[in-house]
Amino acid sequence: MLVLDYRPPLADRPLMRLTTFLARPMSPRWRTGMVASSGLVLWGAAWLPGATFVEWLGWIGLSICATYGLLRRPLRWIVRHLHGLPSLRDVASERYAWWQHLLLVAAVSSPVYWWPLRLSLLVQRPLIERFGEYVYAEAPMLYPPATPRMAGLFIITNVQADPGGATVRLWGSHGTMIYVPDGAAAPYWLNPADMPWYLRWALPPTSGHWAVDSRRSVEWLRWLM
């Protein structure tokens, strides 16, 4: 009796499990990890609750997923070429939707001009302007409002008011925000005119009566000048 026993090319050779794994398409979990990490980066770059930890977690996730993807594809091509298998193209589990591409680009470009934080300040400005006015004009300077408290999506953990304005510290962020009541766009130490044009993209943002206090970045920029 003739028995037809068909086995794929990979089964004709004693292959290690790793080799078999490398010859297969990547799991959609890899793509999900890239998208989730991009969201974490944008959340942290906007200085939302837990910003520093969340952003670093996102960058670590992006680095791991990107490195895995960059190494996996050429290794898969080599394995499949050596064993006479057709190359894989346009695999469904590795295909990104348009909004996922947009999210990835937004995350990678987040350090440029601090744009996620600028957008966050612009969207939340009516709420944080009201809070800044309350802290400076209505709340006694010796007895600032109890913290932590919410102002928009920002969680404020410390408030310091003085005749020149008010300084608030946000939970989880790596800096503070300054409320300038006289309408000045920024404190004296933040002057875009002092920076060359090729470094102004990294200046901390301002919005309305608020300015982001991140003097370490300004000192780093001036060191590069």
C-alpha cells in the first residue's frame, strides 16, 4: 500500500526550535507592543500623571520592539532562503494601520519642540489658567491650596506662591511650571533670542501665563552653543 507522507521542507532537516521559530511570521503582539509603547511615550511627553516613569517605560518598549523587528526580518529571510522556503511579504500580523503609523511617527518626533507638552498646555489652558489665577490672587501666599489636587489632567503636588507668580510641581514629571501673572510669556531665563536657530526646537514651551521650568535642558543647550 502506497502512503503519501508530505512534510514541509523545514521538517526534512533536524532543525532547532529557534530556527523553526525564526522562519515563521512575527506575532501580532509585537505590533501591539510598538503601538502601546508609542502611546506611553506620548503620555509621558505631555507631562500627564506619572510622566517620567511612563515615558521611559515607553521608550524602553519601543527600543526593544524596534530592535526585535529589525533583527527578526533579516534572520527570517536567511533561514527561509537556506531551507528553500519562499520569502514572506506583506504578512497580515506585521501590517500596520494608518493610525498606527501616525502614532509611531508622533512618538518618535515627541522630543522635537516639546510638541506633546505644548499641545497638552494648549488644550488644558482654560483649566490651568483658572488654577494659576486662584493660586496667585485668591489663595493666601502663606497658605497655598492643599495638594495633591487636579488641574485639568495635571496632578499638582506642590504649590509655591510669591509676589512674582506661582510655581507648581506636577506629579511624576521631571520639571515644574511657573505662572506669570503680568502676562509675560516666559521667565527671564527663558529667552529664545539667546538660542541659535538650530537649537530653538528644544526650548521648553510656554502657553498663556504659564511657562515650563526646565532649566537643566536650557543649561544643556547653552553648553552646546
